[in-house]
Amino acid sequence: MRSYREELWFQTANRLEFINITPQVESAVRKSGVREGLCLVNAMHITASVFINDDEPGLHRDFARFLEGLAPHQPTSAYEHNKTGEDNGDAHLKRQVMGREVVVAVTDGKLDFGPWEQIFYGEFDGRRRKRVLIKIIGE
Amino acid sequence: MRSYREELWFQTANRLEFINITPQVESAVRKSGVREGLCLVNAMHITASVFINDDEPGLHRDFARFLEGLAPHQPTSAYEHNKTGEDNGDAHLKRQVMGREVVVAVTDGKLDFGPWEQIFYGEFDGRRRKRVLIKIIGE
Amino acid sequence: MRSYREELWFQTANRLEFINITPQVESAVRKSGVREGLCLVNAMHITASVFINDDEPGLHRDFARFLEGLAPHQPTSAYEHNKTGEDNGDAHLKRQVMGREVVVAVTDGKLDFGPWEQIFYGEFDGRRRKRVLIKIIGE
């Protein structure tokens, strides 16, 4: 069995941002030498997500508005978590809705994707350095 | 290490539909010959889900109403994504809430399930041909 | 390839509860002997979740309030599922929002975690015996 590990680092300009990381994950699969296996991609921080959806800017604005409706950033006093001195209670909730991780099949040395699947890093409390983990196992 | 791959195809009669795909996944596990491992089942399209819950029609109607409350199909003009000519902005959001994939343990050659766990394909933009991927790795 | 399986049992005092199960999962990884691989942790019941977030009591109260806002327990007559004689329709929906499972990388014999990641059992219909499954594969 082969295994491969790689970290991706991000520092977004905005509090909330979606970044297409498919090319970096494809590159990791190539470097892994795995032909058949599974590829885990997860946020290593608890106010961020990794998810799979469409690379369409209007949809990303729809995601942002949807999440802001469910768990608004303001007023920050609405979250008990923020009594600890944080202001990111909303980001912890947004991350739960969008998910922490994706697991993607690796087939014939490639991400085994449907026609529109793209992997995104979803940042909900940005402007600081944060990480994504890629772990690939297989043969 | 063994690996096995299979696609399931669906064309639902309705825009929103839930289909129990547990028998097809069990069959794939048998065909894989894997006794101990992991089974990934994921929607290959970004307006559909694979999830695990109860096979109870009333609950499925509860899911549908819950999702329609969070991300209503109408008015389609409420979604920026629909400016691209699509009318499925809601379906992309519903899929995020319900999730893209499940990973199920394979133990002793079977899906290692609790008493009520069943795997569903969740369609949110149906009436067209779409796919689910099953990928099994193990020994 | 190695594989390891363990069940954790819970009976919570309250209907809704979050329990940090990271120590039990770490212990399972040690017992598995796996140095490089993947660790699946999933609820075996369909009114419970396994998820990764912060071990902060204020945040857990925020989660509870958020979920209660999305899918209130009362009135139980609001859920078609409850016509079956159950009163846990809300719990099935809360579980979908929080997710069924997490997949965590195992690297160098340990859970490969970011600085604040902790694994939780999320119970939404407690006061009865329920299980979590840990399945680890790798080498």
C-alpha cells in the first residue's frame, strides 16, 4: 500500500472566500503514484470547509448569502462562543453546514470525477494562515 | 489491496426524489471480494446527494419540506447562479446540506451498518440521467 | 493491509448532547497498529452525528440553538415521520446538518489533526443506548 501526505496553505484577503483547489489535489495524486485508492481532502481548521461543487461565481455568491442567512456574522454577541473573546462563532456553524472534508476515488491514477465536480476550500474566518490536508492511500 | 469501481445510473421522474440504493451497494461489495475495507459512495453530479438515514416515506417528505424551506426552488430569480440560464441554484444548496458522499466500513465482506442505516440517492434536479460512483478498497 | 474495528457505546442523560470522543479514537488508532492510513468514525444510528469542531461549551450551546432553530423538537406534530409513533423527526434532520461521519488521516501512527480539531459524538435523540463505529485501514 502506498500513502502520500501534503499540506496546502492559504491566507485569504476576505473573511469569507471560496478557492478552487482541484489543480493542487490533482498534482498531489500524480505525486502519490497511487493508481487505485482514496483521496481525503480536509480543512485542518474548524472555521473552514473543503467541499465539492460547481466553479461558478454566481453560485458562490448564493452560497455566501445562504450561509450568512443561516448564521450571520453580525451581531457577534449572538454567539456564546464569542464570549471567549473570538468573533467567529458564525464561522464554526457555516463550516458544519458546508462540511469538513471530501473523499474522492482515485481510479487509473486520476481523481474519479463527474463532469462538473471541483474541489473548493471554503474559508469563513480568513485573513490568517490556515491549512488543508491531502492524504492519499492505495496502490 | 483490492479495489472495485461501479457506476449507478438514475433518471428520476421528479425534480426532487430519494431512492434507496442499499441493495446496489451491497451487491457491489460482494462483487468486489473485499472482506475488510472502506466503501465510498458519492454523487457524481453537484445537484445530488448520497446520504444515510431511515427508509421511511414520512421522513423523506420531512426532508423535502425542510430543504425547500432552506433553499426554495421558486422564485428561480432569487439565485445568482440562475443568471447563467440554469434554474437549479436551489439544488446546489440542497445538496450541500444533505452531503455529497458517504464512507461505509466493510467488515467480514459486508456493509458494517447500524440497525436502521440505509443509503439513499438524493436528487434535487432530476428528470435527466445522472450517476453515482461506488469505490471500494481493502483486502 | 491492516484493518481494525471498534464500537463505542453511549447512553446520554439528555435528548441533545455533544461528547468529545477524541481520546477513544486515539486509543483505537494505537491499538490498530496502523502507521499510515485512514480512520472512519461514524454514528451507527440515524438520529446522531459524528463531527469535528472545537471543544468549547459556549460553541456547543450555539450548535444546539442553531439546530433547534432549523428543526425544532416541538411541536412534534410538525413532522410526518412522527406519525409512525416516533417523536424524533427533528433528530433525523439535525443529524443531516451535522453529518454522519468523519474520515481522518492517520500519519506516523497518529490522528493527523490541525491545532483545534476534536471529534464529537452528537446525540439528538438520547437517553437510549447507541453506538459509534471506528474503522481503521492502512499499514
